[in-house]
Amino acid sequence: MSLGRSVGLTDTGRRRRRNEDSYVCEPPLFAIADGMGGAQAGEVASRLAAAVLNEKALEPDGGGELSEARIAELIQEANRRVFQRSNEDAAASGMGTTMTVALVDGPGGTVAIGHVGDSRAYRVRDGELEQLTEDHSLVNELLKSGRLSPEEALSHPQRSVITRAIGTEPDVDVDTFTVDARPGDLFLLCSDGLTDMISDGEILRLVENGDGDLDAAARQLVQAANRSGGGDNITVVAFEIEEGVDDAVRTKRLDAPAEAVSTSADEDTLSGLERIPAVDTAVFAASDVREHLDSGPAPELEPAATVEPPRRSSPPRRLLPLILLVLFVAAITVLVVWGLYR
């Protein structure tokens, strides 16, 4: 058994201004991180988490337990970095991110999974789609307790509220487990921007319609999510398991589909944690100015033209004799009247 083709694709969606998702597609290591927070904090959190994995040139380490331990260690390191940045940077206070990681052990025929949040891992085998991870979300807790039906969960207003995230506490509880892998299996990691927009049945249909073309399948998944509203950033990472040993692992990082460019000016919304403080816009205005100044000398400005206030016009000169005559006549009239009554 060996790791076959793999692909990664992320898209902003139709309702967000920025993409706060990050992904890792570095065989045999794959991951999804979906950031959350005010301003650009969600983007910072997901990129910090992904950077931890990108820094590590991992190789299959020969055993499920060892792979799980390694994944847990990496996720804890990601948690430490995001939490530290959150405490050092007021603009990033309270930020967090989900994280779902997969590490393939080809010789062992297994895939180790590490998981925090509601980004998901699926396995497609023999025409069936199996969700491998369990969402750490409020809606899932309500489902498990029987207080919410599957139909109600699909439209619940708090379906994006998560109960566990990377970077919000000094330590994080990481779910780790190992699943078997067989030739022909396809593994899919995705953010909730996909699963909130289309059903598991639709995901399976689009993957199978790709007829083994991972590139086409990834694009169709993103396009379908956007056609359904594109309410959040959409990220998919997929990889195949093949028969035999193939040293030339084929990996692609696709550009977002042209039709999926964001067309709305709606504000970003929080995804889950409501611990993000309001940030004074003056802070960002000042930082924007500093960023502009750091990029080079400011252009010289031409002096503004001086505008003089309009002058009050004086009475026309030709009116003066008439005014004097009126005053003279008035004076004579007063004298005459005074003389008569004396």
C-alpha cells in the first residue's frame, strides 16, 4: 500500500471578505485549520497553526501509536503558539482555530488522525462516505443528548458554535485515533464551509462523479458549496491510497475556481467562540498609517489653494445724495412740527 495522488484547494466563498482557512498538503502529512476571531485574528490563528506542520518534514514513523503521539505533539505546539500570540497582541486577543490532521503510514496500512473543532475528516470506501471525526460543537452536543434532531441541526442558528479550539487556552484536549487504509480509499479533510453548505450525500456524489480525478472532484465540491450560498470559507484536502509503492507522490495545490470570487461586502462573522473583544477602529487606522509609512516615503502633497471669504459689498455711491436729501427733509419736518406745537 502507498500514498497516491493528493490535492488541496481553498476558496473565500461568497459571503466573506477574507479567507481565514489554511491547509497543509505535504505528503504524508495533511491538515485543515479554520480560524476565527475579530479583524484578521482568525487568519493569523489558522496560519500559525498550519506553519507548525509545514515546518516539520515528517515521514511515516512506523506505528499507529507513534503517529498519534506525534500528531498530538504537533497540535499542542500549534495551540501554544496561537495562545502566546493571542496574549501578546491585543488585536488578536481570544483568537482560535480548528485543526484536523492526517498522517499516512504507508507500510503500516494506517492513517492517524488528530482533531480539534468542527473541521472534518471523511473516508470514501466502496461507494460509501464515512465521517471519521466527531464535531466539537454545541449542535453535536445537543444531538448526542437527544435535545436536537438531525433535521433541526441542519438549520440551527448556533451550528457554528464550537466547544473546543486551538489557541484559546494554554492546553487543549486533542482527539487522536488510527484507522486502517486500503488501496482505493480516498480521504477527505474539509472545513465547515463545505459541510454547512452541502450534505454528505452530495459530497459522495461529487467525489464519485470525478471518476478518480481528484482535481475535478475538489473543484466541484467548492463550486457546489458556493452555489448553495458560499456562507463561509471553503477548504478541501484529499488524498488517495494506492496499491504498491510509488515514490513519485503527486500533489497539487489548486487555485480557487474563477466563479467562486466573493461578491458580497458582508462583514465577517465569528465562527464559534464569542470571546473576541471589540477593537477600536482608530487602532487599525493608526496601524494602517504606520504600515504605509514603513513601505516608503510618503508622496509630497501640493499645498491646498487658499479660499478667501466673500467680501460684503458697500452701498453704491449714487445712493448717498438721495440718503442725505431724505435726512434733510426729515429734519425740516421735525423743526416745523416742533414750531407749530410750541
